[in-house]
Amino acid sequence: AALFFPLIAGCAWVLGHSSKNLGAMAGDGDKNGAEAEAKAEEKADDVEMKDAKAEEAPKATEAEEDAPADSRPKVAADVVGINTADSTLNVLPVPESSMLMTLTDGGWQYLLAGARSTAGIKSGRYLFEVRIVETHTRPEAATAGPRMPTQRQLLRLGVTHRGGTLFLGDLSPEAACFDAEGFFMTRAAPRKKACPKFGRDAVVGLLVNLDAASPNANTLSLFLNGNRACEPQQIPEDMLGKPLFPTITYKNVSLQVNFGPAPLMPLPFKCNMLGSAATADVEVVSVPKPKDGKYNMILPVGLPDQGYFDWVDAFLEKHPDYTEISDRKIIEWITKSGVQRPKAVGSMDKPEVRFGSAALDDGSIRRVLAHLASTANRNFVIPEIRANLAQPERAALLRRFALPKYRKVAHVFVGEPTADHKAKVSELILAKKKEQAVQERRQKKAAAERARLIEERKRKAVELARKRAGKEEPAEEKEAEEPPVEDDTEDIVVELTDEEKAMMYTRRSLPDMTDAALSKAYKDFSLPSADEGFDEVAYDWQKEADASKTLSDWQFKMKLRQRVDDIKPGEWFTSQWPVWSKQIQEWRKRQTEWKDPAKRKALLEKRAEAKKKAVEEAKEKGDEAAAAEAGAEESDVNIDDVDPMAVADVSDVAKGEPLFASFAYEDWHLVTARAELFMLLHSFKKDVNDPDRPSFSGKDLAFYYQKYYKRVFSVKAFAADSVESVVAHMKDTLSIDESSTFLEVSLPEDTALEQFVKLAEAHRRDRQRRLDAGDESAELKFPRTPGAPGSAPAGPGGLRPGGYAAGNVGAHGGITPSVVPATKRPAPPAATSWVAKQPRAGFFGG
């Protein structure tokens, strides 16, 4: 629905108007206009809106004849005029006069105003006139935006169907018009030069000829100061058969509108004015009056991302006499006024768009609109998701519409939609799917046509080269006629999948509310009641009790989904984390020593010395059994034959060999991941201390990992594309609950740290068995993040290359740079393309 409503008497002077004798005028078209129009608009400079005498219309042969006497009943003198209920909200009709003005300040100078007459022409030949009385220009300070919108003057006169566009020139199929630059504009011919330019003080007459007996039947003609300005222009065929309503689109000008009975400037032939039309030739639309004397102010109340705007769109489709007041409609209006629309971000409820003009971006349009709407004689629907769910916001809106002429109604639609709504959603999804299929076929046809033209040019070039090589004059070839463009999209048939049939809401490019806005507001959401001041609270989908329970359940789920922004690591985590950090370094060091032959020899000698000392100490104590046990000869053991879960000491399984002797980079990666996520989940439960929130979902893993470990978590560090894929590597420790999507840890909080090494070794052996059996998918290849464990072993004194100090433990047991101002950290080695884009250091891609 368009944003239309009448304004109270005297509004023309509320915001003020500045006028100039000479003003700028150019044709601002809709951004979706033809390419030729867009290029012409870019090159065109502001042109003066000259006096009518400055550019006289050319003399033209007049084929029209005087209108014969007509004795049929005529419309009443005060019936034909501007339909104040079918005009854009910035149209300011001056009471007791034929003047039309518009708002020209606070961003409104960029918006088109549109007004339609109360009478539509069905047959006959009728005239109406417009005179530009004054023009307006508002200076604006330059901004840093890449494209500054124009605020030039504009006037377009034409005809539309009832309920059609009020923005003439937007290429709508139900509109045809002339503009002040001399162009005739239809969808088929967006910018056809037809007549001279016209400006201030010119009397512009538009003759609508639907007289079948006339030589110019089904045409529009423009007259300037009583003289024909152009040849009759054909009305598009698809517009015929329905009443044609005179329509005016303008910007930054004040107009005098004349529907008769007498013309301001007589034509060369006698012609009836629309104000004195025969009743049989016109369809008169009266301004609707409320039955009980009150206009409705509708507040839609629904939950985010649960069909909110589906309901609003369906309501407006059934009730076209309602005006929607919302940010999305304001943005749509600005765009239709010719201002280029940047990409929208944010949400459907509060889209964030920057047009490059302070007047458009500071919200002043919305503020003025809110004040004007509360005084207009109009039915409104105000779709504000967050505001309509919050009692203080509802109270403020009710105070704004406190006049007794408004009936305040809240429509609540939460829970499962009705069967009619589901059917409508399926219809919309099917239509969108059909449109996508049509676009794909047209793109394929266009690509095939481009390929054909390229081959045709190549063939002609070869023939021309041959003829020139033979010194023959190339024969002139007739341009091949382009094959007629046939629309073969009617045979496209699409069907909904079972998943699409089950959908209760459509999907949109933006969420209804951003996560940040939801997290701040959801706790205060409530359903409206009559006690707040509503005349009626209607429950469209569920009864009141069921709707209240649905809201409570939704709020509980939202509570579990929302991040705890102020969470801090508690005592349990701060005590466990240093222990783990020290232990992982010792294990890594032990593996390094075992792999180095010289260090292994020293390690074994030290082990033998310790064993000998143990025997001596046992003998000194007289414990022969203990001495015999300590001095017993160790048998040769293949470590791969030992059950890792039964190992007593992971650092020395047999003859000094550690359980993790064969660990590769990926194994240490997973050992550390198990331990860190284990500690994170147990600590989260303790620190939040909320039985309703024992954990969090995978989408928030990176957030909480950053909170606890001060490092970035990235699934790409596991060569994965989702948290679910990461968890699949550690099913022995972690899982994801299907119903709540929460991460769950299967090990108790008192699990020994050695358990993570045992689980990693069992996982490594399983992968190796699968590889030996020919399953190549079992091989793990994690990208090596610079500075992560496995990329460089610790050196003497616990230092890593590049000034890493043993005392500062980082993510995954890795070691972060020591805080030594005098030491400059060298550049890291070359990384893969995705790693290079990540923030600094961290085992999970951080």
C-alpha cells in the first residue's frame, strides 16, 4: 500500500515554503527507469523553469472538432477534484481553493508528491489544467556520501488506473504521462520527446480523448497556454477498458489545478472540462467515510521471523484503504522519488540505509510523518515489531493517536498460522520460485543470443578478410533482421517441495530484527490488553491464553539463545587453565625429546638411573618385594598393541615411550580442542549459574571462546565449514543436542587431563586403520596457523622462535608473544589465503 493520507487545513504553512521566481527543474525518474533515461539524468544540469512566453508551442494542424451539445446528466459541480484519500502524504491541498502545495523541508524536498482525481474517464473527450504558481529550492550542506540526491523541481501530468501508482514516470504498466521536460512517458517508451518544455506560469492542459468517433481516439494531448504542444500520443492498449483517472506528480512546486467548468486558457476548439462531464462518461470515487465516525489505527503484534510482514502484506492487500507507516515504506518512497537506493542492512523492522544526504539520513522525515499522521482522516496500520511488543512503546503510540476520531485496534498473531495464511504463504513461495525459473530461462536465452551474435560477427569478419585478400570489393550486406522476441515462459511449470509446502512463513533477505536488538528487548515483550487503552484486541491465529503461552515459550527459548555479554571466567576456570597449560607443554616437550635420538638416549639414561635409585631405596627400607618389582626387566612391548584407555602413565607406556609418540600436528590440535572446550563448557555452567541455561549453541562458540581464551575460534582451523563438523572429530567428548542445539560435554568435570591424550590416541589409531583399509576420507589435513602448537617446537628455556616466552600461555596450550617492548616480533611465515584474513594468533585459526 502506498503512503497516502490527506492533511489538515493550513498545513501548507506549518513547515514553511521558500519560493523563487526562477527555479531549477529536471526530470527525476525512478531508479528502475530505462538506461537512456538514467544517462540523460546524469548529464542534465538544472534548467530554469521559464515563463510560458519564453518557449512557445509550435503551430500544429488541429484535427479535433468542437464538442457537440450534450444534454445528458452532468456530475455535480463539487464532485470532481483531488481525492485527498488517494494522495501521497506530502500533498497539501489549500482549503477553499484549487491550490496544491507540498512539504519542502527536513528531507521532504527530495520526495515526490502524487495526487489523483476523484473522477475517472470511461468515454468521451475531457480536459483538465494545471498552472505552476511557484517553485521552491532548499539549500543543503554537502555530505560525505558518494551520491548526492537532487532536489530539483518536477511536474508530470497523466492518467492512471484507480489504485495504481501515484509516481508517474516509474514505468508502471497502468500509467502514461507528460513531464515538464517535454517527454511522453509510458512503460513501452519511457522517454519519448514529444513537446516543448514548460515552466512557471504556464497553463498546461491535458486532453484525454476516449471518444471512439474522434480521429484522435484513445490518445493524450498536451496544450500550453491554449495551443497544442504536441501530436496526440497513443494511450497504451493495456490501459484501455478501465477508467483513466487524471493524476499529478510534482516536487518543489505549488500548483493551481482546474477541473472546470471553464478552462483557464480556451483551446482552439470547444472542449468539455472534466468538472462538467456527463455522468455516464466518468466513474466518480468518493472519499470514504468511516461507518461509526472513527478511523482505525491498527497495531500488528507478532513475533520476529514468524510471518510478521507476511501478515501485514496480506492485510494491506485485503484493505487497500489503509496507509502503512513504517521505515520500509519511507525507504521505498524515497527510492521511487528518484534517489538511488544503497544496499539495506540491519533488519526489516529497522532497515539501515544511507542515501548520502543529511536530510534523508537523520530521521526527520519519519518524525514529521509521525506528527502529521496523528491528525489525518485516514486508516493506518503501523507495523513496528519491537515497539508493538513493548508496553511503554505501545503507550506512547496510543497517546499520539489520542484524538477521539481514532479507534485503536491491536491484532495479535502468534503461534501457528491459520490455514488461509499458510495457503497464502505457499502461493507466495510458488510465485517467487516461478519468477526465479523465468529469470533463469531469460538469462540462458540472452547468453545464447550473445553467443550467436559473436559468431555472426566472426563469420562476417572472415568473409570480409577473404574478399579483401582477393582484391574484391566486399558486397554490401543487408542487416539481418533480428528474430522476434517470443515470450516462451508461459510453459514453465514449478512445484513446491515437501519442505516448501511445510513452510509457514516466507524467507526475506533481512531478518525481522537483528540479534543485538533482540537480545536487549525480548525480556520486556508482552501482549497488549484492553486495559492499556485499546478499543479492541483481536487474536487472529490463537486464542489469548494460547498466545500468551506461545510468547512465554518463545521468550524462554530466546533466553537460552542469547549471549551472556558480561560473562567472565570464574574461579574454577582460572585454577584449571594454568594446570592444563603447564601439562600440555610438558607433553609436547617429552615428544620432542623422544623423537630426537640424542635426547632420547639421555632420557633413557636418566630413566635407568632413576630406576636403579628406586631399587636401592627399596632395599634400604628392607622391602625386597618393592626392590624386585622396581628392578624387574621390562619386556619389549609394541605400543600400538596397548589399549590406550588402560595406560597408567601417558608419558611412559613402556621403556620410556610416551603414548603420544606418534602424534602429528592434527592430533595435538584435537587434544587441545578437547581439553579447552571441556573446560569452557564446564566453566560456563558454573559462571552463569542458571539451571535454565546449562550451555550454549554452536553459533555462540566463537564468542565464548574469545571471552575465556582471548583468542579467535575458527572452524577453518579444522578444515571444516561448521561447528557440527568440528564436533564430529571429538564425539568422545562433545555432542550437540538436537532439540536445543546446545553443545554438551560427556566427561565429568573431575576428568583427568591424561584422558584427553588417551582419547586422541584412540581416535588416531581408528583413522589409521581406516586409511590402511583404503578410506582416504580418514586423513586429516589441518591448515597450520603460524605460531600454533605443532608448527614450531619449544626451544631451550621454553622460548619459541620469534621471542615467545614460556610464561605466557595462549590458546591450545600454545605460547603467546612475551610482552617485551624492546623485542620486535618478526613477520609470520606465509599462510594460506583464508588464514591470512584471520585476526592474530590462536590455535583455532585465531
